[in-house]
Amino acid sequence: MCNDEKGGEVLEYALIAGLIVVAAIAAIKGVGSKVLARWTSLNSSM
């Protein structure tokens, strides 16, 4: 019974997945604002 470590592995995978999601959201926000600024600039120049 004491040798069962599957719960710990699941917790580690969940933490890693959560960190990946947070990093992806941060990256999308950063790139998204730059794309929006570029689109606005191009649209106003026409």
C-alpha cells in the first residue's frame, strides 16, 4: 500500500499542464496585442 505513487504522478502532471496553460495564455496575450496594433495600423493607413 505504501508503495503506490500514482497519485503523486498525477499531481505532478496536473501541475505541469497548468504551468503550460498559463504560459500559453501569457504568450497569446502578448502576441495578440501586437497583432491587433499592427492590424489597426494597416487599417488606418488605407
